Amino acid sequence: MENTTRTQKKYDHRLKDLVRSTRDITCAVRHGVPQSTARSWLNTPATQVITIDVVHFDAIGLQQEVLQLRARLQKLSALLRVVLVVLKLSGYSLNRARVPDGKEKRLLLRAIERSRPTLPLRSLLRVIRLSQPRYHAWTRKEQCELDDSPSCPQNMPHQLTPDEVAVIEDFVTDDNYRHVPTGTLAILAQRMGKVFASASTWRRLVRSHKWRRARQRVYPAKPKVEIRASKSNEIWHIDTSVVRLLDGSKAYLHAVIDNYSRRILSWKVAPTFNPVATVEILLTASQGMVDGKPMLLADGGVENFNRAVNELVESGLLHRVLAQTEITFSNSMIESWWRVLKHQWLFLNTLDSVRTVETLVAFYVQEHNSSPPHSAFRGQTPDEMYFGTGGNIPTELETSRKKVREARVEANRKQMCRACKPPDVIAK
């Protein structure tokens, strides 16, 4: 088979410069240069040609400059290689990202234009992951605005003008119209002769521009830190909760929790709602209490404000306050315990009778008081906090953590991964 590969002809750079300077290709054609090749010289930039001046030739200086340029080229190549890998791993692509600011687009276009004499446009766009149609669309819009907009007014003359959009913004953000719904506000603006646009257009502009109407409710400031006791039996929380059984009946749960230790002092499960149960659990919680007059936080339910409870309060056993009324704090501690009791224990079992609920609550109260340590107590249980028997546990835990960390570091330093092991060890 005959070899059809042809060697590309090369021409003297001085002949190319003559054609570019005179803009006449006849001088090149007379020397055997094809007309198509000579015409291509008119559109291509001149290539820099380096000649050696024999008189002033400095071989050592030229060699040093070449070495410096090679070192610089290696650094730039290494840096570019790392940047390309990071760009590839990040998954960033200009084709999938928006550049809404026209100023940023112009900076990118100028950088691309400055790089075109060195790097072809196709390769440059492939590196920054920008499609050619999008690049050419940006270059065509340079005479217009490059900022992102829904559409150009020249293409869609029926869209709202900037002045109309500004009037809509004034209506939406005006305090004088904060009581008017957005749909009604659109019709009101038409009645006033300001803006004639549909309510859907108003809502779309509110969403796209993220305008906030001055209609937020002003709430009273809440305490950032909840009420905290400094010792046991200083503050109690009492509340009642309801659990629905499988047959549709209800079981009523009553409990008292100590604020300082989070210990459940007393509890009761009843098949019916009985306000007297509050007195029973309060008397049970007060057994063994030598001195002190706890402050009882309760809500405004009838189980906490009745004749029996009033008589107990008047006896001087405790001091009752209404949460979020007489004080700014809420009764959230016992309510939080109800939520944990229900969702982490009761609702995981079959609640078919009041007796079953009572058995489950008895087990969970025992576990809550004596077994799981509380994070707020640095590893102590509610029982240990209430009776003051776990003062040494935080110190012991901290000492144990330090020993384990030291042992872990020592064990890891003795280990070797597959890359660290010698070849003979891996072979074995």
C-alpha cells in the first residue's frame, strides 16, 4: 500500500511578514506559495522569531535564562495540574452555575480574551467548563446589559417596566398597607391608577425579589435560660398528661419532678381525671423532706387550682406559682419529660389497659432516676444529684477519659497500615 502522508511545507518568516505588511499575496505566489496559504497569512498573527546575533551572543546568559524559564514553567504546570484536579473533584461547572452579575461576566470575558493568543478558545472553555453557545451569547450581549434578567424589553415589550416594579415594591413594603392582602393590594393599586397588574404577578415579584411585608407579629422577649434551682427541693414542677389506650379509653398521668436533680419525686396513673390526685402526689413527694418550702411551678389547669390543693398550699408545705403568668418562666421541664416518656417508651409498647401503663411508667421512672446519667450533670444520675452521692463521678470520668486517650494513642502508634508495613511483613 502506497504511503499517502505528505510533509507540510514551511516558508521563510520574512516572506510571511512581507505579505502581512504589504497586504499583497502576489509576491508569495511568484515564489510558489499557494494562494490559499498566502491568504491565510493575512489573517493569522505574526509568530515571534528568535535570531542569534553572532557578535553579541551570550551562550551562558542565554542558558541561565532558559533554566529559569524552565523552572518557572514547571511550577506553573504543577500549580495548574493541582487546580484542575481540585476543579474536577469539586464538580463545579459554569454550565450548571449562574453568574447573575454582569460585572463578573465582563471580568471572565476579558480574562478569556487575554488568554486566547496563548490557548485555543475551545481548550480554554473546556478547562473552565463553559459551553461555547453560552460564551458566544455573553459576547453578543456585551453591547447590552449582561446582568441576569427575566427577558429583554426589546423581545417582550408587554412586561412590566422598572418604574412599575418599583411602585409595586413601594406598595408591598409600605407600613400603611401591611393590613391589606397581596391580592387585594393589586386591585387597590389599579383603583388608585398606579399599577395595572394581576395579583399573580404581584405574588411572583414578591417571591422573586424576596420582599418582606411589615406584618410580623411582635412577641414578648423570652428568657434565654430557663429557671434553675441551686439545691434539691427548691423548685418543683407538676403537670398532668393523657395517654389514649387501644380501646379508645384514656389514662391520666400525674407527676412531680425536681428542678435541680431532674428526679421524679412522685407519680400516679389513674383511669379517670381526678383533681385530688395532685394532692396525693404532692404529699408523697414531700415525705422525707426535713426543711424547706419548695416553689411549685404549675399551669392553670383545674387539677392544680382547686380546694384541696389550695388547702395544702395554705398549710405552708409549699409555695405555688403559675407558670408564664406570675413568673416569666414556663413549665417546660415536666412537659419535656412527658414527651420523652411517651415517644421513647410508652408508644413502643402495647397500651391495652391502665394497669399496663402503670407498670410501664413504674419501670421507666425507676430507670430515669437511677440508671441513665444526665449530660447536664457530667455523668451523674438524678438520684445521685438529689441525694448528693455522686460528687466524685465527674472527676473519675475525666481521669478515665485521659487514660483511655493515652492508651489509644499508644496502641495506634504501634499499628501499621499496609503502606507502612515492610514488604516482608506483608508477604507473611
